[in-house]
Amino acid sequence: MTITQLKYVLAVAEHKNFTLAAEKCFVTQPTLSMQIQKIEEELSIQIFDRSKKPIQLTDIGQKIVNQAKNIVNEADRIQDIVEQQKGFIGGEFRLGIIPTIMPTLLPMFLNNFIKKYPKVKLIIEELNTDEIITKLNNGHLDAAIAATPLLEDKIKEIVLYFEPFVAYIPESHHNFQKEEIEVSDLNLDEILLLQDGHCFREGILNLCKSAGKNEINHFQIQSGSFETLIKLADEGLGTTLLPFLHTLDLKESDKIKLRHFKEPKPAREVSLIFPKSELKIHIIDALRNTIAGVIKGAIVFQNVQIISPIPKK
């Protein structure tokens, strides 16, 4: 069997369709089917149960796919070894970033990175955490920037920085008069939240639960952007919490409505995450060093309490 044949098997396992898998592998469907059939004949087993729609892996097929992922990863590592030996930092690199980090962090480091490493073809996708985990595990991302810890067995995390939560409180709210606030001041019934799928939303919910405030009894407004939440708060519809970096670009008239938490400040942990196979680790290290160089001047908080981005049951 060949590496190419194993890649065809992995494509069918992922897409559960021979035609779609062939398109993703840039070959004809008969070619892909014939190569997979050759492996099955060589091993005298069936990898796929073709009688089911969509196509399913057999029990032995699942074991073969798990091993095929390891083999393909190790084969790809050979190119990594050669490039590192030559000191070459280049080629395609696929990076995922969650929506609540993308608009603030990306402009801070992207220009520096592409100038320093012009041979890297950086492909960036805005994805939620679940999508990132799936794509990392399927080999469709090389790395990602997300809130952690995620507690994923196959994913390694390197912390980049801790980003505090900051309250946005309109002048009409009773907490506006306070210079600093505490977690106990939060009322989940008043907090305007991002919609489901955002880990920052889960962080806020976990923060409130830590203070024993679990129920939302009043009306709920959920939005996909912080800008909308700020405007709704200004209309007297509640308060909201923002990531620290997002507050840096607010208008001065809006910054007077910001209230920081007393120490230890609740914060999210932001990490560079990637498969434990550590493919393209030389580019990952270059990316980490670039981000560290620009973020240290913006994030200086040390006494923080990390809030989990994972939904509590």
C-alpha cells in the first residue's frame, strides 16, 4: 500500500462519500475507488460498509483509519525535518482563530509576521472552537488561536496571554458609580450575551455560575458582535462584558463606561493550539514568537483568575 492510498482512505472516512472524497483529492472517483479496493484486497478485509448511506467504517476499518492518520502524519514530518535542517520557514500554513479574538489580535501581529516570514503562505479562517477542534483533528488546520484550556487529548496548548474580562456599564446603571466591580456585582439577568457557539459567552456564564448566579429570568438578547451588545447597553437594556483587547479601540466616550474587576481579575487564557504530532512546529514557533513580541506591551495583567471556556453541565 502507498501513502497516497491511505490519504484516499482518510478522505472517504471523513466525507463518507466516494465522489466527494475524490473531488477533495483531485482525482476521479473511479481512480479513488480502485485504489481503496486494492488496499482492501491486499488486507483481505472491508474498510467501508458500502451498503449504508452515508458510507460507514467497519470495525476493522476504524482501526485502520486511526493508524493511517499516524502514518500520514509521520510521512509529512519528513518534509518538516528537511525544512528545519535547512532553516527554511515557508510553505502553506492554515490557521484558525475564534471570532472574539480575530478582530483585535490579528491586526496586531499579521503585518509583522508576513514581513518577517514572506515565504509562509498564511491561510486564516475565522472559526468557532468546535469547528477548530474538528479541523485540527482532521488535519485541515495546522494550528489555531483559541480560549483554553480545552482538555483535548490530541491537541497541545501553548499559552500566549491572559486577557481580563472588562464590564461595560451604562451611566444609568447602579454599578456605574463604582470604580471597580466584583464578580458578586454581576447579575446574569442583566448581562447581554454573545449568541451560542462563542466560547466567550460560555466564559461569562461560567463566571456567573462561580458566583452562584445561574438563572436568566428576564428577557434574553443574544448577538454575534460586541458592537451590537454595546449599543444595546447604551439603550439601557443591560450591561455586558468585553475582552480587554476589545476595549482598547473604543471611543473615549465609551471608555468611561468601562469597569475593571478587582484582583484577581477574571480572565480568559488565550493559547496557540495545534495537534500533538507537532507538524510544522518551526512555523508554529515563529508565529508564537511574533505574537509574544507584540502582545507583551498590550497585556500586562498578572493577578488573574482563569475562567474556563468549556460549558459547565
